Amino acid sequence: MSENKMIPCVDCGKEHPRKELNRKLRCPDCRIKILRDNMQQLMDHEGPHYEKWKQGVKAAAEKL
């Protein structure tokens, strides 16, 4: 695949050069938005990211 080929982001649909997209084909702006959403959910103690994190912590604690 050419490095200069324009590919749409899977989340926002804006076209970017392939080298700016990650392996899941997300642009930098969408990756930052996902990271901020995740951090906010962890701080608020609600949302799907928080619930997944909580399940992981619970599973780890049960192994102790």
C-alpha cells in the first residue's frame, strides 16, 4: 500500500495519508478523543470503559 494514499478514518471519515492512521485506521484526532473519553469515564466512575476496567481489576484481585 502506498504511503501517500489517502484513506478515510473509520470513526470520523476524514481522509488522511496512511502513515497518519494507526493499525485500526483511526486518525490522530479520533485517537485523542477516545483517550479523553476513556479518562473521563474512569474519573466519573461510569461508562463502558470504566465497567471494563472494573471487571479487569476484580478478576486480578480474585487471582491473589
